[in-house]
Amino acid sequence: MTLMEYKYSLLSSVTEDHRKRSLQFTVGPMDPLAVLEANRDQLRRWGVLACFRKAKLYSFLFVLTVMFLITASYILTGEKKGLLLTPSPYRIRSIVSPGQFSFNLTSARDYANIKLVVKTIVSKVEFSSRHVPELKDLVHHEPHMFSVIPRKFFPDVKNPCWYEEHSGNISMDPYEKNLYALYSRRFRTECDILRKAFREHLHYRGGRYYRMRCLPYFYIIGQPKCGTTDLYDRLKLHPEVRFTTMKEPHWWTRKRFGVVRLSEGFHDRYPMEDYLDLFDLAAYQIQDHLVGNASRSQNKRNIITDFVHAVQPDAKFIVMLRDPVERLYSDYLYFSIANKSAEDFHERVSESLQLFEGCLAEFSMRSCVYNTTLNNAMPVRLQVGLYIVYILDWLTVFRRDQILVLRLEDHATNRKYTMHKVFDFLSLGPLTEQKEAEITKSPASNTRRPADKNLGPMLPFTREILRDFYSPFNEKLAKVLNNDSFMWENHSKLM
């Protein structure tokens, strides 16, 4: 029963009770004093009863309000399990606590204290192994996902593709209920193209209709301000590459949980089918090519789609990383709106370090890195540059030869070298000189805005503090990748 239904039900019962009891005024002794005394007792009883009912109503409203606030907090902090039952391993009891070395954030004056905070953090750095769940546990947790995606795909296509039975009316709009189409203007435009091609790509067999579904062959994974946009823009110029209709669907990280940006409000979980719709255009192209090749008996070309994904065990992944110190400053300049300055950046770094140190007083390093509440509280995103924590998690699932790790600094100085590494990693065919020049010599994408460049570099002591903070993580990364340039000590300058 909803609150509104409860309220009207309560009012109806009170009204009916009042009607019955009001009749009792006319029934009883005819002595006016006796009637008055009886009615006075009756009114007192009604007053107590009314107060009791009001108390019950207010109690109900109070409980309902508390439940709403708890649920809202639960959604906003990203805690998906154990609401009011079991404590989350990533919950901080006092997230605003700066740890044991609290100080005023006034630029260089507290330099020694900030260095002490960093020293405390570094002393607690440890890289624990991640427990990988068994497949049966994953299937039990997400049964619908595994019922939608088959275990076997077409053998002659690089992409994992399969035929899915289309049970709906072929004359109906297949994208009418797609949540991406509902909330994304760009995908609504793409849907106009997809609708026109949908019916002609249905495959009829045995009295049933089937549609081709495809997932990506490789995925670009990485962090903000590490050059992934530039890599994306260059790769999509390759004639053997096909991209999804949306660059960043965020399905695996956000939409499948039902939480999106607060500006858009809260939505239901995006179904797996809605995510697959994003790859329909590439699926149509692959299908057309397969049919064309079958009729001409020619060798099949490698047609590839791209986006971050973590389903297929044989998938390939490309990672672009950047000096985490420079990445953090670039991230600050890009996402901050007003009052940007090197001094403001220093204060934000100092506050974030205190919060991170406070988390480590109670939790493990990995727990703090993935702590949504902490990440939202820090004025700058320190955890984004702790690449090795994320890389180790990927390497517990995928083989080392499935992951290509690049440096933005190398890409900026020699795009031809890095792009050839990518082409070889993906086994893409050769290019003409003209096409290669188009891919490798075009201007860089998503670079720093002129106004931000005018702010100048970060303060020297801010850079030193961040170097100390990221150093143990970079050293571990260089060791795992067997490449000392990932320590970024003398190889961090972007040309």
C-alpha cells in the first residue's frame, strides 16, 4: 500500500468511526446533565484515540522518511549489497576524518606535515591478490546476462557474433523501449538508421526470425586524460575497424546497476539487450560481409568493433597510461570549473591525501582505492593514477599477451610507432601510405584548452609530494610490465 493509499484509507475509517459514534449522542439517558457528562467522557476518549492515531501516522511517515534517506544514501554511495544487513568492505565510518596529521591547508606552510602524510601512506602500500569468483557463482549472480550471451560464437568472424531468435512482431520498433534511445539524443539519431536496416537483416529459418548479435573483439581501457580519446579517433579511421554507435556507453560500470548521473535522475537497470543494440550497426555490416563473401566465395576480411567490455575470455585489451602526476593536474584543469590555480590544486591534493590516509587507518589499500564514498569525497581523484592496482586485477583474469599497455608520452612523440604496435596487436591488415599518414599525422584529440595552459604548471612542492605518493605504485607497475619507463622518473614530458 502506498503512502497516499494509506492516508486515504485512514481518513475513510476515521470518518466512518466518527459517523457511528456521533449517532451515540442521540441515544441514552434523556437527562441533559447525564447526557452532557457522558458526551464529555466520550470526547475525552476520542481525543486520546485521535492522538494515538496521529502518533501512528507520524511514526509511519517518520519510518518511511528514514527508509527513503537510507535507500538514497545506499544508491548514491554505490553500495549494492548488504543494505542494513551486512557492512560493506568499502564503507568508511568517518569519511571526513583527515587522519592523524590534520593541518590547515595553506600552501607551502604545511609542507612538512603533508610529506609526513605521504610517508604514512607509502608505508602501508601492499598489493594483495584478488579473489576471482568461479563461473557458476557469476552465472548465479547474473543469470539473465548469461542466458542472453551464448557460450559459442561464429567461428569465421573475429567478433563474438551469434544469431538470436526475434520473438517480437517484425513490424514493431525494436528500439522503442531501449533506455539508451530514451536518454541519449545521439543514440536516438542512430536508431533512425538502425530501424530502416532492421527488417532487411532479419534471418528467416524454420518458420522463425533471427537477428545477428555481436560483441566487440577488443576494448580500449584506461583512465581519464590518458590519451584514450586520441587513440579511439585514430583507430576508427582504419578500414578494418567498426565502432559502436556510442563511444562510452558505461553499461558495465554504471548503467547495468540502474544508477546514472544525478542530473538525469535515477533509472531502472539497463538490460543487456539494450547494450547489445549499440553494436547493431556493426553487426549489420558484418552480416552483409558474410553474405557477400558466401556468394562470391572470397576470403573474409577482419571487421572489428571496439569498446570496453569484460565478458569474453579471449578478448584483447589496449591500455593507454600517463605519468600519474601530470594526469592528476590535467584532470583537475579539465573538470574544475572556476577558481582554478596551482595553489588551489595544491590544497585539493593536500586534503585528498589526508582523506586517503584516514581510510588506510581502517582499511586495506585496495579497499580504499575502490571506495566509492572516499572517491567522491576527495577534491582530486588521486586513486585514478594508481594504475597497478587495476592492472593487477585485469591480469588475474586475462593473460598478459591479451593486454597491450602503452604510454601517452611515447604516443605523443611517435604516433606512428604506437599505432603500428596497436595494428600488430590486433592483427590488422597493411595500410596504404596515404591511409597510414591520415591515421598517424592528424592533430591530437582532446588536448588541453588554451585557457588552462595559461595557468602554468603545478607548484614544485606539489609535484614533489605527488611523486613521492605515486612512486611505489609506479615501481610495481614497471616491474610487472618489465619496463622501467613506467616509473616516469625521466620519461614523463609530453612533447
